[in-house]
Amino acid sequence: MSTFLLPGDAVGSIDHYMASDGGAGIRRAHALGRDATIEVVSRSGLRGRGGGGFPTGQKWAGVAQQTGGRRYLVCNGAEGEPGTFKDRALMRANPYQLVEGVVIAAFAIDAAEAFICLKASFQREIELVTHAVEEFQSTGLCGNCTVTIVAGPDEYLFGEEKAMLEVIEGNEPLPRWLPPFLHGLFATAPQLGWQSTEPRVDELPEQGSNPTLVNNVETLSNVPHILARGADWFRSMGTAESPGTVVTTVVGDVIAPDVGEVEMGTALCDVIDAVGSGLTPGRTVKAVFSGVANAVITAADLDVPLTYEGFRAIGSGIGSAGFIVYDNTACMVDAAYRFSRFLSIESCGQCPPCKLGSSAITEHLERIETGTGTDQDLSDIARWLDHVTDGSRCYLATEELVMVTSILRAFPEEFADHIATGKCPHPRRPMPKLVDLTGGRAHYDESFWRKQPDWTYAPSEQDVDR
């Protein structure tokens, strides 16, 4: 199986990286020129690995063709999707390929500046990427590209591209209305939903929208290899519509949670076995969630190929290829409650139907999960699901709608049993928001239950004891 994004031994220096053909992508890009570089990425068929799967070359071309102000590049490394650890694994294994990908993308769209955004809590990754940037700059590989590392908040919405621009500009992670390619960083043109920015000292006073390209860590990490080895090489892996490899996380009810690189098109059941070492003997898969952004995948669809079109065909989505596996001893009412609570807490409140709706749905799910629910709770959940997405600025409310609806439809008997008996025979699972993933062990965020709807944290028991 082809693996090039996750080397067996971590790349710890620029010399180590250059010895394995590092820098060849940058040299090839400069030899080709900007337009031809974008063409190579387009022909490779690389699709965004942040969840949407949008064709990368097409996205680059769209930004490169925009007029009005400067262009900027943003690398999204604010990994916060439950069950996902692949971007952090990539930065730990080889931060240099990411930096090279950033420099190539900035060159291709003629960006004035590039930003790599990570959560401040990702201290190890920040150190590794910062060191890689410094080494690239010292060797001249960055050229005239300025790369800035941004350490942002832990909020889920920091990873939303419109909210990420706000953080770079020094604001809270509150999503804007318009996408980055229309109104990007430091835009001085009149904008909808937020204030424009004063021109920077080195900019012309004319109004500009500053089109901004936002790509995920894994997406950009692929770019140097594609430029160095060619579009046909990349297309030799995966499928026609979803070429290449994908870095996937497998956690939950598996023997050894881990991150692994597989070819696109690999069956989900094989990924669970290969990356997560399968399930405990005697257990079977009950449900799989690709984060909290897509519909639940049931046991009947475990042979789905890991492609964007394959997951779309079964009514779900590949997301960031972070898979949370639940075996036949898990409670789906509890899973729905935990995921809904995560989304309701992380909702920013700019769109009242999202904040109010997700919070109300969570409260009704909690009643059912704890044995005090009635059929009226199901009716109220259905009513809120009809309105939770009204006027939403980002995809969070849609995640609530899709995820909760899919569980209700796939496991109606579990909700009925909870209401009828007032009890649940299944053990509870932790909320799979990953802090670390090493040695076949997943370390989950224990502060999840203390986080409140206003993004503050209630005191821990230890704090109260003190």
C-alpha cells in the first residue's frame, strides 16, 4: 500500500527532508510558473481533505483569478472534529512537507502572505511547524513568502474558515457571512455581516476584498509530492473521482485507536481493521460516525469505499476521515446526546435558531437518555430539527440536523426502549474529542463536560475541593 504522507520515521530536520527529495516540489513549481502549477494540481484530482472534498486545483484557480486587493493563503490546522487526529499526526511526522505545500500554494496564487493556523493547545505541533518554517526561511526555500503561525482558541468554530479569518484579524471565532474567496483577510471593501478593516500601512488606500485561499493541513501536505512526482503518479492511487491516499483516524470501540494512511477506495471495514486493529473478539460494529458532520453509517454499509462519491451514495460523508466506531454494546441514544451537546455548546449564538435549537434538542435527548423522557420529547426534537438551520452562517446547525436525524431514523427502537423502560442497559462511552493519540491509546478531552454554552468552563471538582 502506498504511503508517503506518514513516513515510518519522523522527519526532524531540513537536512533529513532535503535528503529525501524535499524541496523538489518548490523547484518544479517555479520552473512551471503559476498557471502551470495550478494546472498540475488540477490534473492530479486532489480534493480538499478538510471535509468538503472540493477540487483543490479548481479552488486555487478561482482565487488566483479574483481581482480586488491582495491575495492571502491560510492553512487550516485547527483540528477539532471529534474522532479526528490526522492533521496533528501529519505535523508530528513531517512538518516540512506542510511548509513546502504552503509555499507552493502561496506562489501559485501570488499570495502576499501565508498563515498557518493551529490551536494554542497544540503546543507540540506549533513548535515543530515553527521550527520547520524557520529552517525553510534560513535555507531560502520560502523565497519572498512570509509565513506566520497563528495560535488560536480551542473552540470548534476556529476550524470554520470564515471564523478562522476573524481570529487571524484578532477577533473571536465568529463566522462571517461571505466566504474567503469573496471577502478575505484584512478586506477594506464594504462587507456584509462584519466591519471592514483599515488598510495596512503597506497597502494602497483603495478598497479591496483580498481574496483568500483556505486549505487544510493534509491537502497542502499532498502538494509537494504531486509537483515533484507528477499528476499521473498521484492518480495511480485511489479511484478516478477520488485519487490519492487519505490519512484516517480510527477511534472508539477498537482494539488500538490509531492514525493511518490508506488509498482512497479502501473499504471502511478494512480501514477499521488496518488502522484500528479491529474490534474485540465477539463484538460487531453497530455504528460508525465520520465526526459529527455526517449521517451515521450502520453495519449494513461497512463495505462502503473510502471515497467522496462512495459515502455520498449511502447518504453520509467522508468528512475528515476520522471514524468513531461503536460496537453492539453501545447506546445510540447516548451517542446522539453527546454529539448534540458538543454542537450546542460549540454553537456561537450569532444565529439564534442554531443555538436555541441545538440546546433544546440536547435537553430532550438528555431526558430520554437518563430515563425521564416521553414521546413528547421526540415530538419536540422533530419540531426543532425543522428550524435549527434557519438563517445559519456556517455548517454547524446542518451538522446537528443531519447527525441527530440519522440516528433517530437508524435506531428508532433504542429511543422507544428508553422511553418505555426508563433505563439503558448499555455502558456509556467517552466523548471522542481527542487531546492525544499515541501508542494505540486515545486520550480524550476530560474538560468537555465542564464547557458551558458561553464557552467558559465550570470549575472542576478539584477546583471546588481547593
